[in-house]
Amino acid sequence: MSSRRAAAVPCFVALLATACGGDGDGGSEETLADADEVDCQLEPVEADGELTVYSGRNEELVGPLLEQYASQTGVDIAIDYGGDSATMARQISEEGDASPADVFFSQAPGPLAFLGEQGRLDTLPDSVLDKVPEQYRAADGTWVGASGRVRVLVHDPERTPADTLPASVFDLIKPEYRGKLGIAPSNASFQDFVSYLRIAIGEDETMAFLEGLVDNDVRTYPNNVAIVEAVDSGEIDMGLANHYYVLELLAQDESLTTRNHYFPAEDPGAIILVAGASVLDTADDPELASQFVEFLVSECAQRYFVDVTKEFSVIPGVQPPGDERPLEAVGGEVADLAELGAGFENTADLIAESGLEG
């Protein structure tokens, strides 16, 4: 064991052991489909040491996939589910050269950009990069998207028909939507959306929009599942969330009346958020770490994300979840948060300053 592994924090767990906690996706998300329906049938991989993955993604969402990789390849994997993606990125930064992490699996691009700005990410080999279209990976080749999520407006079509919905996310601060909208300000995906606005329209306009939501009596919730349930119960008419919450709950309860409404592709309300993975500069075996990242963008892993977590695939040829149209047809611009770098952490402060709480 290397000296930096000996200095590791005690939160590391073997893949089959109990994780030390954390809700990597910023809410009460869980896997609703049967993970056994995706069998990757992987070949054994020769590896001398252990592969350590820091995951900002929830264990219930991605644990079965990573367990399958470990059991079929024979690779000894230790995984830390110790916090959300921002927390894990800060931990990697603070650990410096002593970090035991080989791979960082992030829910969002912001924490990856944060580490990239510090020079903590290795460039991935072409064998990995070539599998993923350019819009779903870092321009400098330091990380690739593993799955895609689209921001949507969830609503009940019977109570709020499509022709009564806002044409733009910015219309939600208009008087006709007063008290009708729900959001989850503390959720990582909402914060990624706000980070994107900071780049797209600037700090002042972003603050004006957030304050407009407050003035329009927006309702706040702890997570996106709570938003979907509030819409379904009639507590609110609509809410901002990721597309897959409705799909997951529909898989569990076909009587759910809430549906997704996609904003026009040119609207910031339709941005695509990608979960991504990278090899860290502290990796003991960069080749092994790259092989693991390549697995995440393999057809089998992509089918897992579609069938089990109801996300969109980022590689060509994998059908979208349910009856959804392909990602490029429903989503807008891919949220590239690299411009913010370390500044992505300021988004939570901006949200708090606007008066939003939740």
C-alpha cells in the first residue's frame, strides 16, 4: 500500500460493505427498477492493486452497477460515498497528493471543472474520449459524461394543460404563476442550473431571476421527489426538476398523473446536465482507472443508466428511457460549467442571498 493510501481517511469501504453515508444526488433518490435486468458479462481485468473511487452519486443509484463491474472483472474496488459531488471534490482538493482517490465519479460537471482548474485531472485516452460526443465531455479531455439529465417543468396536464405553461423558464416570475411553482434550492441539480445562468446571463440577471421567484411566492422543497409528489397531490401546479423523477415514480406507480414538460431547446430551462467521471492525478494505476471510466461509457453501463436510473445515454445508439425522445431532441445546451471553475461554490451563496431557502 502506498504512503498516500496509508494516509487515507477511514471512510473507504469495499463495494459490498456498508457505505459511510451521504446522499450524492442531493435528495431522497432511489433505484426503482430491477438492477438485475442489466447484465454486462464483462471479461476479467488484470490488476495488481485496489481501485479507489470517490463517488458523488448516490449508492442506491450506482452501487449495483459498480458491484457488477467488481464481481465480473475481479478488480478490487473501494468506494467512498461520503458526500455529494461538491463535498467530494473539496475533499480531493484538500487531500492533495495524499489523496487515495483514483477516479472521481461526479453527479455534475461543476465539481469536475473545479478539480480541472487545479490541475488534478489526467487527460483520458482516446479510447475513452472517442466513445462520447464532444458536447458531453470536457474540451480538454479530462472527463467524460456518463449519463445525461434534462431540466424540465413537471406538471399535471389535467390541471395545467401545456398551452397554459410558460414559454420560458424566465416566465415563471410573472404574476400568473404566483404561488404555483415549487423548487428545491438546496438540490445539486437546481444549483447547477443556477450556475449555468451565472455564465449565460450574468450574476446580476441571475440574482434578479432568483429574487423574482421569491417575490412570486415560490414554494421550496427539500428535493425533487418532494416536488413531484406535491404536484401530483395538487399542493402546487408545477415544479422545476430533472426529467427522471417523473419516470422513476411512474415505474413505481402508474396512477401518477404528473408529467414532464420540456422547455424549448434554446431556453435555459432545458439545459442538459451530465454526470461525469475522471481519472485523478493521484491514481496509482492510471490505465486501470481509465478502463473503469471506459466501462461507464460502455453500451452496457449506458443501458443501466437508461433502464434503471431513467437517465439519458451519452453515447449513440442507446434508446432513451420510456417513451422519451432522444437526448438531442428534448434537451437544450449542455451545461459546461468549466468557466466557473472554483467559483461554482459561490452559487449556493447567491441562492441564499436571494432569499430562497429549502
